[in-house]
Amino acid sequence: MLQFPKRGVRVDIITDISVWEKLEKTEEPIIMYGTGNGADKVMDILEQRKIPLSGVTASSTFVRNRTFRGFSVMPLSYFEETLGNFTVIITFGTSIPSVMENIYSIAQKHRVLVPCVPVIGTRVFDADFAYANKQKIQLAYNLFADDFSREIYKGYVNFLYGGELNTLKAITTPENEAFENILKLRDNETYIDIGAYRGDTVDTFLKYSGGTYKEIICAEPDSKTYLKLIEHCKNLNNFKAFNAAVTDTDGVVGFSNVHGRQSSVGGDKPTNSVSLNTLCENAGPTYIKIDSEGCEYDILSGGSSILEKFSPKLNIAAYHKSEDVFDLAILINSINPRYKIHLRHHPYIPAWDTLLYCTL
């Protein structure tokens, strides 16, 4: 378990050693695999902690004779020929099976660690963060409805803290397991899709509801993505879509509008916003999915009346911020204590696609 000797405190759920401590203590060269936003965040922390980096690699299609923050991006084979033993740190995200298999194959030959940095925000799940949130971490563990969810939660928290690939692999389950065993969608659902993107999660809903439903209501704040959503769903009956951000209040918010999955509240483009209470006030929702790049807490807060009155099934992204996995579970329980809260992590490296599934 994670212990803080000077403070006399322990976090029973965390049994691993911090990934940053592992990197500080390793005598092997450290090679970073990845050159995107996550790599920038990780490199910033490495520099702050004075952890030396020996090189940068990427998938073969991304090497292309280029540099990243002063390092020439080289194929992994170059480091295998010149360095011998080394530690690889994964600093990008993927759910592509072939890419994940490649990462696992690298782990057969080299030590692989995944230093986790948040998708949104700057609060890294390190020792200071764990200490500051020790009571919430334990409280959320006790809120989960089944032993399986509690084991996944323990593994998830330890992965965020310790960065071990096998820890993540051990808690990974297929998406269909959650839909078939927890959500159990019927043929008369009123589905609310918050962060509907281009309609991929509408497709998922149709797949597991058998294509039959009462109504679909989508919200997508990114203007270009919204148009693609409308085109994708143009043949659906009883379908509504709103080009608006869903937050905790009605009005106008700043939005980044980068025309992709990274679009999020907090940018400089004024965008209409609506609360979940307002969006659903005439709908009587039976199933709500929220994946909103870090706004999940505000959206749930702004939907408290809906969650209390209708108790819709929930599918909530719980991985954008370091505190999401425990803060969201605690919030949902405070709004509607009748909910049975489940946790699942679907195939993804790092621990993205970690979701709360809530039912009565």
C-alpha cells in the first residue's frame, strides 16, 4: 500500500510504486515512444524531476526524419542496436488493436512503463495527488456495486499511479460485456448523447438497442463536427441534435472548437450552452451517455433534477481528469443514492475509455 511516513497516512488501495519514482531510480536509458500532446506533458515532468531522457521513438509511419523537442525521432530498432537494454515509456494513446499488440510485444523485450498524464488539466496522479485525495479514493471504492468493479477501480488507480502495462491489461474488458450485463438496453429507450461527435456513439446505441428506440437527442458543440453528425444521422427517425455545449448552466461558454475529439469547453470561441436539466426537461430520458472532454462533473451537476426524477441509465467517461474516477462516482451517489455504480475499462492504452455505468 502507498504510505506517507512523514504524515502517518496510507492509501490502502494503492499498492504500487509511483512511475515517476521508478523512472528516477532506473539505471537504464529511457526512450520515449510518442510525440504528441501527451509526450509534451510527460517531457515537461521529466525535466521538472531532472529525469534524463535518452531518445525518442515513434511508430514507423511517424518517424519520417524529424525531431521532437531537440531529439531526432528514431526507429526503435536504432536504440536496440545502439543501447541494448533500455526502458520504454509510452506517451500516446491508442485503441487500435495492431498498435496495442505492438506495445505489448515491445514489453516482451524491454521494460515498458506508461507515465499517465491527464487528458484535461495538469493534476498528475502522483504521491502528492494521492495524499490530497486519499479519503475520496477510499470513499469511491466503497461506492461501487460489485466486487468486479472494485477490482477494476483498484487496478485503474494503481495503473495511473504506477504505470505498469500488465496492471492495465488485467482490468481490460470488452465493450459488449458492459452493454449486455449492465446497461441491457431495451427497444424503447430515450437516448441522450452528450458529446455525440460524428455519430459513432449513436451507432453504438443502435447496435445494442437492436436499432429500435423511442427518441435520440444529441448535443455536439463543435460546429464542423456537428454538421457531420447531422449528415451521419439524417435517415434516423425521432432524432434531434443541438449545436451546443452541455454544462451546468444555460447561457454561453468559451469553446476551443478545434474540429476534432479534442474540442472542449474553455477556449475563446463563444458557444451556446445548455444544462442537462434543460436539454432533457421534456424528454423523459432512459439512457444518457456523456463524453465531454472533462466537463462530465459540471454536466452531471447540471442534470441533478433529471437524475433524481428519471434515474436514467448512465454511461459516463471517467478518465479525462485525474480526479474523475472518484469525483464522478461520489457526485452520482450524492445526487441519486439508488444508483448501482459500475466501472469498466475497455481496450485502450493508456487508461482512456474507462467508464462509469450506472443503473438502478
